[in-house]
Amino acid sequence: DGGITQSPKYLFRKEGQNVTLSCEQNLNHDAMYWYRQDPGQGLRLIYYSQIVNDFQKGDIAEGYSVSREKKESFPLTVTSAQKNPTAFYLCASTGTRSKTSSYYGYTFGSGTRLTVV
Amino acid sequence: AQSVTQLDSQVPVFEEAPVELRCNYSSSVSVYLFWYVQYPNQGLQLLLKYLSGSTLVESINGFEAEFNKSQTSFHLRKPSVHISDTAEYFCAVSETGGSYIPTFGRGTSLIVHP
């Protein structure tokens, strides 16, 4: 079945360490997104990529970095510069980078819960 | 710029009772509107969407939402809830021009009691 795979499901990190969250999709979608979810805050956009080898900052990009070397993969690195990294991270994708994406909505992965210890 | 307000952070209700989850949006242009559902420790799933046409849209599991342009609202309703409907519900708005990237509300936790 097609979908988005996020790994690991739970991740613990020591302060000062960088950590990379994996996101892989086999839906042949062009556009991929990273969101951060905190209790009572909804979803906030970190980065998005609408085509391979290109990505854009979202609303809260500071302390994060991404790459998009393959259509299927969009890893997110949480760097030591991120002041409060403990959160639930969601990866999503849509079919195209045009308004058609809105016609189908987003497909989400099952998330990675990151805890800084 | 677009914005979304979900007026209730938590809605407790008894099983088989009706429920309404409220959503208001703000935008200077035409919009697409969505409701997503999130079960504990999972990602979001698209529940229903309004793109154009009929202002009343329905999902396969009995939820419906009505687009009201004059009141800039897109409230979600279900006439009789089940325990299994307990989840977090997110309203989202996407402007029809520009990047089409949606803005999400802060979510409403629906808690169905037996």
C-alpha cells in the first residue's frame, strides 16, 4: 500500500546533539512538508519542498534543516540551535505543487515524537 | 493572509448525542476548507473538504460540514457520536491563489463519554 513512513516513532536526544528524522513516501508525490505539533498549538509549518533539490522555509524554520535529494525522501534535521525541540513532528505530502494539491488534501505520516533529555 | 480559529479547545459529549465543532476563518480571497481528524499518536487523516459548489459536504462516517461565506465559518457536525469518534479535529484553510499551503487551527479535542 502507498503511504508515508516516518521513523523512528520515538526518539530521545541529549541537549546539544543534532538528530535527523526520516520521511519516505511511495506515493509519487511531488510536494513534501514538515510540521511541528505542540499541545494546544495546532500544526506549524517548518519546511516544505515542492520539487526535488528545492525547498522553502516555513513559519518556524530556525534551528531546523532539510534536504530533498530524491523525490521519495525529505529528512528533517533538528539542530542544537533549536531552543525547544521536544515535540511531535509530522511529515506530509501532496500530489502536485499546484492548486490540485488542495483538491486531494494532504497525506500524513504517523509522526515522530522527539524528546530532549 | 489566511487564519483559522477553532473556538473550542475541548468538547465533551455523551455517546449518541449530537455534536458541533466550530471553525471560523479569515481570508481576503476565495478559500478551500478542510477538516482533518487525528487519533492518539497518529498522523492526521482528511475527513472532508469544501472546494466549490454545494456548501454542505459529508464524510463517509456521518460527519458533515457547512460552508457559510457570510459568517466565514465551516462548522463540523454529527447527529449522533460514537465512542470511536474520540479524537482531535483540525480545521484548515487554503487560499485559492498563491501557494495553496493550508493554515491549520489549533485543534478541538472531542471526548465522547459512554
